[in-house]
Amino acid sequence: MQYLTVKTLDGGELHLSKLVFGAGGIGSVAKKEGNEAAFAMIDKYREMGGNFLDTARFYGFGASEQTVGDYMQARQAEGKCYVLTKGGFPDLDDQFRMIRFRTTREAILGDFFTSYDRLRMKKIDIYILHRDDKTLPVSYIMDTLDMIAKTGLVRAIGVSNWSMDRIREANAYARSKGQAEIAISEIQWSYAYTDFARRADASLSIMNPITEPALYQQYLETPVPVIAFTAQASGLFSYLYSGKETWETLSRGRKMYDCAENRAKYDKILEYCAAHPGVTATMVANAYLTCNKVQCGVIFGARNMDQLLDTMAGANFDLTPEEVAWLDDIDIEKYL
């Protein structure tokens, strides 16, 4: 298992497994099957080398944080298993389209203390904001995050879906004021290419190193640790590799990934797996991120033990820098 290193507010470091258990659905498991079924999944994740849970105030309308908090208390896991939670999720309409940002000081502080009460930890390991509202100066947001840092109830702060320009500006401001700096960034990144137009959400920060290399280059120049969401592209390569779906029968959630870039990338995965018996598409797609030049962790969701084991089977699988570069070397034109 590889680990991310994240700097804490007190000058220390957190060493976090690069395979990150996305606990967004763990509350649903607890509601349907009971807490012990949910706890068993987290226990198995930790048994296989993981130590990092990702949740948010919004996930499961609070059920995710509640279950994670129940687990941390029941297993006395604080300091052994680390928790990242998020606040400031935008208001949505009944079609889950964003209506407005929730980045006022009152909204951010309210979300933080709600999460703190649910998790019941002495200190939340990492607290980050879901979105950036570029109509607000970074000084306003960083002053608010510094208020949270000064409570002594959190070890590190970060942001999600911020541009690198805003992160740089924010950290420069924080340094000038002697305030807490952004220590981690959560963005959408996958071996699969993600088309901005198809995502239809301009507030996302999406990494596409091959076709849109500017953001990737910025992370190389400013090495803020990254954790990637939608890192398995809704299971695209896993479903294709297992034979559960074909390019022609992709479900609606995965159909958005059907493009020349991803057909070329999948053929690369097939070629690699054919040459390395026992390696699966999931293992290759995850290792592309965990072994990248940009320090990156992979958030994976699991709603049952089989899904958990499928991902964690590759906990100790690595790619060399040359293999990562080889995976990036695709012939898109061949598929157009």
C-alpha cells in the first residue's frame, strides 16, 4: 500500500493510504443491514492496509457521517483510521442541478460543527470545502477556514474543485497572515478521460493530463497532494473487463465515457493485462493514479463486500513510471 503525506496544522504529518474508502454509501449499508455489516466493510478495508475514510455532511443526508462516527467510537479508531469530511455543498434542485453556492461564513461554520457533532472525534483529521465560489475573494474563504483551524478541532484543511490559480492565491494570502494553508486538494481525476461538456457542471475541477495538460502541469509545479473522486469512472473499465457490459450496452451512468479517448485507453488496459496475468482493469486504473508523478490518492466507493475486495485486491499493485507513461501514450486518431 502506498501512502499520501499531508501536512498538519501543528507541523506534523498524516500518512494516509492512497486507496481511500469513499464512505458516501456506508450509511445506506448501515440502514439496510445494520451497523455491524457496515463496520465489517471498514474492518476489512483496514485489514487489507487501508486507513483513510472520505465522507461529507451532505452524503446520505447525514447517514454517512453518522455511521463513520459510530464506527470510530465503537472501534476506538481515532489516530489509527483517518477521516476526511466536507462541507459547503451547493444547494440543488429536484433534478440535482446546482442552484447556488453555500460558501458564506455562516454556511461553512454551520456545516463544520454539524460534521463535528456527528463524527464525535476529538479532532477531524481533514476538513475541506466541496466547491469554490469565485465571486468571493480567497481572503474571505481562507479567513473562514482559519477560524475552523483555530478551534483546535481539525488537523488539516483543504479544498475540492478549486483551480490551482485559486489554491496558489489562497495559500499566498494565508502565509501573509500566518494562517492555515490548504494542505490537500480533491478533484475529479481518472485514467478514463472525462469530458467537461458531458459532466455539465462548470464548478468541477477535472484533470485530463493527455488532452488538457495545463492543470496537470500546475500540480507538478505546485505539489499539493490530490485525492481523486470518480476515480474509477463509475466502474467503466471494470464493467467492460468483467464482461458485465460492452461499449454498446453501457448503462446510462457509464455511457458518458464512451469516446475515442476511452476506447483507446481501454485497449491499453487490455494489452497490459494480457501481458501480466492476474492483473485486472481495476488494478491498472487505480495504480495509474497512485503511482503517478502527482501525489494522488483514489477514492473508491463500495456498497458491498465484493466491490470492496475488487478494489483492495490491488492494494499492493504498483506501476513503474515508465508503465504510467506508456498508458498515457494512446492513439486517439485510430478510434475517431
